[in-house]
Amino acid sequence: MKGAFADMLKILFVASEAVPFVKTGGLADVAGSLPKELAKNKSIDIRVVLPKYSAIPREFRDNMQHIYDGEISVAWRRKFLGVDLYEVNNVKYYFVDNEEYFSRGTLYGHFDDAERFSFFAKAVLEMLPKIDFMPDVIHVNDWHTALLPIYLKTQFADREGYDKIKTVFTIHNLKYQGIFGKDIMNDVLGIDWQYFDNGDLEFYGAVNFMKSGILYADKITTVSPTYAEEIQTEYFGEGLDGVLRANKQKLIGILNGIDIGNYNPRTDEALAKRFGKKHLRFRSDNKVALQEKLHLPIKRTAPMVAMVTRLVQAKGIDLVIRILDEALAQEEDMQFVLLGSGDKYFEDWFKELAFHRRANQVSVTTGFDEKLSRQIYAAADIFLMPSMYEPCGLSQMIAMRYGAVPIVRATGGLQDSVERYNKETQVGNGFVFDNYNAHELLFELQKAVALNRDVASWMQLVYNAMATDFSWKKSADTYKKMYQSL
Ligand code: ADP
């Protein structure tokens, strides 16, 4: 008799970071919330694998169950492989343990990243019999885990059960591809040179992890429908647009959601005053609290413009720098609040503005601060996200969930999540401009500040933003159908 378990769809989700364990960017949010949402489905058995970094907080590491100890080969060498298990939100998380590779101060940016992550991909395949879980689908994410499909289809192809496994590769950001010198072929990857010579791993004379993921995965997804189209063009393609066009029959875009339980202004303990979309009048208490905290003039009606972002060029920071002085001069009670870190040039420019030229209107905090980010989302009226490109973007969704109206450029997931507000029909949830141009941004900002003074229209717009459904439910359903189609 076939038991209930035999019919379950078995998914192994493999990522280099996931909330609540470790996070450096949007990938961790997705790897934290998509499996959790899929696990609510009784017909899916989804488990996740992560590296066991020393950066994972003690409260988790001390409570992991050690389930395997052994060795695997890395090219011609043998390396230790341990596997630990930790269960949270009804999802089993496996941790690949090897202190030499993962006991470091930071997750990425080490001289041996190629070796650390090729080891990780291989370790995941080696451990399947040890954890007694033969998945129907292995879902890998970004360049760090992109080698897994080629390992599966070459070195593991003749092992029992492995030939039935299908693979999905999700591109969260095409910019970071995992490109390394070809000398890693022999001593690190241990993959036959024929796969370099035939171009599957080769990219302008170097090895490209992401390219092999695109070629060897059975399905490729990316994090918004618009980005799926954009990356097939030269402007957004980062050199891989030709490869993506040639494989477009297996490429789809599925918009990310956000964890609406975690990001909920009605229950968020970081806020001075919690509020829902039907109690918008409480929202401005958060503005006053933030003004106090950041030593800005206390003024409930001052239009507050905010950004929570990595300070890198792709986020459109140069456009903001171009217009900010002018915008602040035009609107003397406007306030600008920034939380972000990244390029030193950008950090210094904003600090100079906040500490010298416009101390009365501007607050800048560099560093990563989850609590402050939530306080900003809940306090600001307007949230700027003028990205050059944006695969999906979570910040604009969190901003809308907390009632901060976004101004975005029409690209990637920003285009798929923000709809221009129309004052006549009262439909729409934000402001959108088309070209990567500072004047277009300034024009939308002026429009937003003007509308902010029209209290009735603004309340409607904030309501619309907060009422938009950014839950994972719909997207998780699309992922499920995609897995089943394999
Ligand atoms: P990306 O992954 O490209 O950085 P996303 O918009 O997809 O951009 O995700 C950014 C996430 O990181 C959001 O949850 C945002 O709130 C958070 N974030 C970015 N910078 C900071 C910061 N300095 N402090 C706290 N949270 C931040």
C-alpha cells in the first residue's frame, strides 16, 4: 500500500544564507520565508540546507542535533563533512559543518570562496543517503550553490536514485556570478576539463559558477517577471544575456513575497505605536518618536522621506545625491532619514549633509540596524528606491506594508509591485518614474510632497499601499506548480 508520505513532493532547498540564522541580503529573507510557506502544504516535504557558519548565533548552534560525521573528496584531497539538524517553523534545516571553510568572521569575500562553495554543493549531494532524504527536486540559489546541478549530472549521475532528481536554479541577482580563475578546475572543482573546453563552465577564459547553473538546471527562475525579461537583454544581462536567451524556454519570473507575520505594523515590537491600515491616525506617533530619537525637529506634519538601503550604485544613490539639496531647499520642513551602509564615498557624502549643511533636516545612520529600519518604515511618509536595476526588491514591499509610500524606478520587481497612484480613480500604491534620470526622480518627489499635503488623498494612497497583498501565498503556489511540472 502506498502511504501518505510516498505521495509527498520532496524538495531540498539549498542556500548560502537564511533568516533567522544568517542574513546579509534579500536571499536570506527568501530562504527563510518561502520554505516556511511551502511547509504549510501537507503534500510537500521541504527541507533546507545551509553552511554552518560561526556567525550563526549561539542559541541556534548550541541546540543543533549532530547527525553525521565523515569525509568527502575535494578534487584530490579529503575534507571533513559534518551534518547538523535544527527544526524551526516546521521546517528541517540541515547545516553542513566544516570549520576550516565556515568558521570565519564574514560569510563571503574570502580568498577561497570557490573552494568553500564548491565543497558545499558537493557536500549537499554526498549527504543525501546519510540524512535518508532523496528529494524529487533540489532547489539551488545564486552563484554559491550554482555548481550543484553540474555535479549532479556528471559525478553523481550513476549513483542510485540520483538520476531521478530534478534541479531548479533561482537567480536572485545576476550581478554576482561567482567568477574565478581557471586554475580552480584541477585542485578545487575536480570537474573534467571537457566541461571547461566546451564552454559550459567557461566565461571569457575564467570559470563562471552561475553560467553552469543556468545550463545544467532543469528550470531557472528569477525573482520577478520583469527581471526575467530584462536579464535577456544586453543592458541587464551582465554578459549572460545570450546564455539566458538560449535557455529562455526554462526561465520564469516569480515575484517574491515578504513574511507578513514578521513584518506587521500591528504587532511589531520595535514601534513606538502599533497601527493597522484602519488606524492611520496612530501612524504619526512613530514619526514623532523617530524625530526624537534622531534629534530632528519634532513636527508631526513635516513630510518625512526615507531610505533603508545598501549604499551601492545599483540602488540609484547617485540620483538621490543629485537632487537632495535642491529638494530640501525647496521644502524647508521636509526631513530626510537614511539608514544604510556601503560605499565610503556615499556614506561620507550623506554624513557631511547630515552633520554640516542640513543638520536640521537630515539624519544619517550608517551600519545595519534591523530595529531602526522598522521604526523608519513606520514613520516615513515617502520611501525612495530609484534603483538602476532591482531583481525583486523587498524594501519597497516592507515600506508599503508599514504605510510609507514608495517612489521607485520602473525596473524589475519595483515595476511588478508598485502601481502609479491616480488621484481621480484613487487606484495605485506609489509613484513610478521610467528613466534613470535625476530630474524624473525630483519631479516624482515634488509630486509626492504636494500630494502629502492633500490629507484625504494621501490617506487613501497610504491605505492602498498597506492593503496590497505581499504575502508569500500566491508565489508559493506558483513555486509548487513549477516543482510539480518537473
Ligand atoms: P538587497 O537584497 O539588494 O539589498 P532588498 O530590498 O531585496 O535589497 O532587501 C534589503 C533588505 O535588507 C530589506 O529587508 C531591508 O530592510 C534590509 N536592509 C538594508 N539595509 C539595511 C540596514 N542598513 N539596516 C537594516 N536593514 C537593512
